[in-house]
Amino acid sequence: TPTSFPMVGDSDDGTPEEQAAFHKEVERFYRERGMDFKQPKFYGHPLNCLKLWRSVIRLGGYDKVTGSKLWRQVGESFHPP
């Protein structure tokens, strides 16, 4: 991992209340666009979307994460098997 990028970790998890509020906001976003939101899963477990969003933002956003090939770092913060 390049030292110029901040580490992604458990501090991005959020409280259960923050996770629930974020989930409702994502559902509202999808509903306003006429789409259904289905909770994504990661290795069979519900994905913490708040943690994913915070991790990507902390690393500079989607374009930065994609351009710098940091998706592995984001994924490893979820402790895959």
C-alpha cells in the first residue's frame, strides 16, 4: 500500500445508528430514481455500505480509488476470508 494513501480500517464502520441512517438514505436515493435497492453482500454477509462509502471517500473518491487501483485495499478492510 503506498504511504501517500491513508489506511482504511474499522474506524469507518460507523455506529449501528449511523449505518441504519445511511442505509435509509441510500434506499431513498434509489427510490427517487425509480430503482430498487437490494442490500449487497460480501462473501455471504451484508455489506456495510457506510464503511464502503467512507473508505472510498477517505482514499479520494471513486475515480482516485479506481485510477490508483486501491480497490484491493478497500476490500481488505472488510476482512475477507
